[in-house]
Amino acid sequence: MKNIYFGEMIFNTGWKSLIDIKLFDKITKITVKAKAYFEKDGVTSEQEAAFSDFNNNKAQRLKNTELLLSDYAGDIAMSRFEPKTLLFERDGSYCILFDDHQDEDNGIVVCLIPEEKVLTQDDYL
């Protein structure tokens, strides 16, 4: 599917595409996922607006992510966490999911909208 906001997307447990983000001066390719339970559900207007918000405020959102990660883990944040997925919920809220190299069984989530905060993936998902 081609979406005017997300671009070319494929359906695999949600609508997915790839983007590059820059955190801690490192560029990483991550999955963008617009949550959907069925292919026919498509992408919501709230998800499109949220993705537009992310793109329009990308530098600030990523800077805030770095600050939240640094507050959470200190100086080792940039080596400890690896971004994997920018997840857009059906209601337009969104977050970035990270692998945690110190806790391989659990990752963390940096919620960006509606509230900026750090949670474990267990608490978020």
C-alpha cells in the first residue's frame, strides 16, 4: 500500500516501512509500524497525523528521546539502547521501542505523544 504520509508500506502484523533516525550522533534504520489488527483496517487518520507530527518535529522529538534515555541510564544510554521500532497506535499516540543490551529479555519504550516518559516494554505492551 502507498500512503501519502507513510509512503510505501507492507502489512505484516501492522503496516510497516523503514526510516533512518539519528540518535546520539548515530544513524540507524528502524521499522515504522502503524498498528493494525487486520490488513483491511488500513491506517487511521490519527496515525497519519501522528506521523506528520513526528516528521515536522523530528529533531526535537529525537533530542527529547536522547534526554529521556540519558536521564534513565546516564552516560551509558547511547551504548545500552538500540532503537528498533517507531510505533504508531491506532489513536495517534506514538513511541520508540528499544532493545536493551543490559537486559536482553526486556526492552524499553520512550513514549513521545501524548506524554514523554520511559517505560519497560512489559509495562507498555
